[in-house]
Amino acid sequence: MNRKITLILIAALAAGLGLALSAALFKPQLPAKPLPAMTAVKVIDSPRALPAFKLESATGPMTADQLKGHWTVVFVGFTHCPDVCPTTLTDMARAQALWDASGLPQKPKLLFLSIDPERDTPAKIAEYAAFFHKDTLTATAAEPQLGEFTRALGLVYMKVPQGDSYTMDHSATLVLLNPKAEFAGIIRPPLKPEAIGADLIALAKARP
């Protein structure tokens, strides 16, 4: 009789643990906090995971892991760019100054990605971008990795012969990655630095 009671108690305990585990595993997720209204940034409803990538920065390989934990704005360009790149980096430096003053534990970041690896070494890109703002992340990659990554972002570039040298045509649109390093939105020119700065601060507070 005692053995029967023990078996019943064990079965009841197992059932209780099973229910508790099931509740923990299948607990309904609370709806995400609504995103704030944006002025300059267009955020998509369903962020999209990016294919695995490996870029090269001045401090070593850059994968999705290095872009997680904070919002990231990606801009493609090259150090020999005569107009769009320096103008964009100057505008974004004003947004970065707002992020610096925000007091956020995880500030948004700007990633300047060179689409001219033939001339732009990781060290050269880092030095160039630091002239505009010291905290700008920088990277490049050899083909086909570079093309695969930019296409996943919906960005394009093309090498254009120019006398004895060449230039690079490229997208001027900026891409937004969320703290999971997923494609989360875009920023189209003309850029409004103060609005971009404020939008990213609001996003970082709403979805850290």
C-alpha cells in the first residue's frame, strides 16, 4: 500500500513538473512595445535576418556578433569619393554627437563600409572615417563577400573607369540594423542629421 501511494505521489509530481515546464516553454509572448514615430528613419514591420557575413576591419574580422547589442546605421562608400561620402559622414557626425550626449548605455553606431577594397585597406578606412567621428565603425571585404553583403542590404555599387584610374558609383541610401544585426529599415537622402539622431535615440530607448 505504501509503495502504491509513493508511486501515485511520484506520478503526480512528474505531472506537475511537466505542466510547469510546458507553461515556461510555451508562455505567450507579450506584444513588443510599439516603436515611436519616426521623422527621418523608415523602420520596416518585420526585420529580416542577414546571411552570415565576415568583413574586415582595422581591429580584425567583423561578423554579425560585432554589430549586436546596439542599433547600427550602415553607409557604403570609399575614401576616394569626392562628394557624397564626405558630405554624408559630415552629416552623420552631427547625429553621432547627439548619440554621444544622450547618456544611452548602448549608443547607436555608424558603420562606414568601403566598396573599394582594391585601394581601401581596413587601416586606411578607419583613419579616414575617424576624421569625421572617432567612434565610426569601419570595414570592407574582398569579393564575393562584399557583393553578397551589400546585396543583402539592398545596396549596389559599380566600378566606373575614369581616365587611367576609376571611381565607384554606389547607393546613397543608409541601411538600419537592429540590435540583433537584422535589416530593420532605411534612411533616404537628403539626410537630416538632427532628425536621424533623435530617431535613433528614440529607437534605442524603445528597443535596446
